[in-house]
Amino acid sequence: MRGIIKSSIARKVAMALSGLFLVVFLAQHFTINITSVISPNTFNEWSHFMGTNVLVQAVLQPILIFGVVFHFVMGFILEYQNRKARGDVGYSIFRGSANSSWFSRNMLISGIVILLFLGLHFYDFWIPEITTKYIEGDMSGMHNGEFRYYEETVEKFANDPYRTGLYVLAFVFLIFHLLHGFSSAFQSVGFNNKYSKALKTFTKAFAIVIPLGFAFIAIFHFVTHL
């Protein structure tokens, strides 16, 4: 029994650490993407740097992909264990909202939606980028004498209400996922001190502002290029 408990705790810590790693990437990704609204030239320059830098492409990108896969696989494992545990003790003890928030009870649903969205996002941006650079051999990042990144981003949302709507819906589910996941990640790694209240406030603000920021970017490019 002790070994099972330790194993469960280790999985939760691993889940939390991978989640915090992905949150850092999310903040970095948003910082670059919001420049597509503020300064297309800056967006092009930063995108080109990230897309051609050896460290980013050869080291950080594989780590990121592993982190995404690991986080979701671990999430499914923990969800299975939680459901099994609730079945063992009986539903009379687990009383839904009496014991947990809606966000915590539906992490699997929000996670699946986000995972499906990542498939769409990879199809829209990552696969074409990999094809252009490593299959076609074009590392210039140029099209008709200008950087192509801003143009390619706008093209995905311009005159496409369905894709824009899917992106916005995915970011709403990301809010749901982060509202519970971000703060609970710090609890899982034992970060509980006098700053916990301020940290909880920060995680809630982040969970709402950053996804809404991504949604704003998609809507902005859709509306301004009708």
C-alpha cells in the first residue's frame, strides 16, 4: 500500500512539473503571438529567430513535444486511478461538487478538447513549417522578398469564421483547464507558504488573461481581414 501511495504522489508531482513547464511555454508563445497584433515586423523577426535557432529547433522543440505528450498521458493515468479509487470507496463518499470544483471534476474533458485543438494547431502551423524547412529545404523564412510568418498566420483566420470559432472555443476550455491545473500544480510540488494566497490570485489571473489573449489574436485577425 505504501508503495502505491508513493507511486501516486510521484505521478502527481511529475504531472505538476510538466504542467508548469507547459505554462512557461504558453506565456512565451503568447508573448510572440501578441506582437502579430501590435507589430507585424516584430512578429516576423521573432518567429524567424525561433524557427531557425538551432537550440530552439534541436533541443527545446523536442523537449516541448515530449512535455506535451507526457503531460497528457500522465493526466489520463491519474484520471483512471482517481476513477478507480472512487469506485473502490463508493460514490457515497465522493459527492461531486461537495468535494471538488467543476473544473477539477472535468479536467479530462477540457484536456481532451485541448489535445484535439493541438492536433488542429499542428496541422495549421507546425506541419507546414516543418515541411517548408526540412522537406522543401527553404530555411529563408521569406516569400516574395518578405518574411512569410505574419502572412501565413493571418491567412489561417481571414474569412474563416469556423476555424476562428474553433480556436476561441479551445481557448475557453484552456481557461477551464488552467483554473484548476495551474494552482494545483504548485500544491502538488509542496509550494504552500505565506505567499500562497497571492500565488493563487496570480494563477487565476493567468488562467483567464492568457487564453483570452490568444482568443483575441484569432478574432482580431479574422475581423481586420474580412
